[in-house]
Amino acid sequence: MKILLTGGSGMVGRNIRDHVTADRHDLIAPRSAQLDLTDSAASEAYIARTKPDLIIHAAGRVGGIQANIADPVGFLVDNLDMGRNIVMAACKAGVPQLLNIGSSCMYPRAAPNPLEESSVLTGELEPTNEGYALAKVMTARLCDYVSQSTPELAYKTLIPCNIFGIHDKYDPAVSHLLPAIIRKVDQAKRSGVDSVEIWGDGEARREFMFATDLADGIWTAVARFDELPGMMNIGVGKDHSINDYYAAVARVIGWNGTFIHDLSKPVGMKQKLVSVRLQ
């Protein structure tokens, strides 16, 4: 099967490409220099030319809480453009199947945990990453609309929990929680610093899946595409507090300092554990 993968240079995309199943397909993973997903005309032309059987849309502008707060316009517009352009280009070209990779940020900030797929669009989003979340919600709904209005096309969304692992980013300007913790604690040990700051009280809870395991889940979803619901979570079914993650990293690195909580800093949702009932 010919599969077009967007975001092939990102953490999720690279793990998809590295998976053993990738060699069983004709996998096309253009770099941004080859395909600018924010350009609708270029997206249409590329998909019309390559004629994939299925698209995995894993591209996106991603970052942690600091990056989202610093540039909400960019996170909204860039992800909005990418999602809209790839879905509409696929629809116009008649690509029969599309697997959109969403985000647990799509869930309302006050939604009960575990987060059920039916909770999307039932409440206010978390303000610290609202721009990114709005773009992800829009792309998922666009997939729904295309599938409803054009029965021969099946465009579906997977909603992963937080991801960490191989090909992650450690730059503090764009990193997510776990690599940020690893960097902070490692730097503290290397420099002899005896304290590390944690944003908030550290009691917020997060669920993390290893990126290689997500890739395994995505390829399983491709193989069983017809059985998938229109929207489905993919997670590990358990979470831990931010304090737990800091303590685990300190233990592995061998740093014996103390943690200081800055209660003035934003922490995002108090809990974000996805329901795995449909998996």
C-alpha cells in the first residue's frame, strides 16, 4: 500500500518510519522543503501527483507549555493550516483513507478523567495551549465531516496521550515535560546545583507513552483501519504526578538535591488521563 506520512521528521513521524512495518509499504515521507503543508496549492498538487492509498497526518507545530504561551497565534495558525490543507487536498484527490493524529489537548480542561472521546467539544479548553488544541479539534471535526458527507472516504482520528522517547527534543524553548525534566535535573547534577524548580505544586497528573509504542499502535490502526471508530484514544491507562516524574528522573540520574515549587507558574490541566476503553 502506498502511504503518505506527514511530519516524518518529527518524533512521532520518525518512530513511524523506524518501525519494522514501514518496510512492508511504499512509505512516502516528504520533508518540509519538499512539501509545505501550510501551502494549500502545493499540498493539493503533491497529493494529486503521488496518489497515496492512505495518509497518516502526523505533522504539526509542537512544544511544551512555555512555547504555547509564548506564541498562541503561531500554534493555532500553523496547525490549522496544516490540518485543513492535508485533509482537503486528500478529499479533492479522492484518497480513500486518512489517519489523523490528534492530541489529548483537544479535551476540555474540566472533563472527567479518564477522558472519553465523547468529551471533545463539551467544554472550555485549557488556556495554556488553547491555540494548538483548537487547531487539533478543527482537523478532527473536518475528518468527521468529510467521512459523513463522502461515504467512500474514511478519515479518522487517533488521540494519543503524552509521548516521550527516541527522537525527542531537549531544547527548553520547545521541549515537552519529560525531556525538560531530564535536562533540568541533569544540568543540576553537572553544575553542582542543589535545587531544581518545579512549576506549581507538582500534583498535576500526566500519562506518558513511549514513542515506539505509539508507532506500534499507529501501524496496528493502519492494519485494522476499517474496524476503527471515527475517533479513538491511544494510551497506557495509567498516570503519575509531576512530582513522581521529577523524583524518578533524579533517582536514575543520581541527583540528590531538593525540589522547590513555584506556585505562581501555570501548570495546565490537573489531570490528563485518556480512556482506553475503545482500544
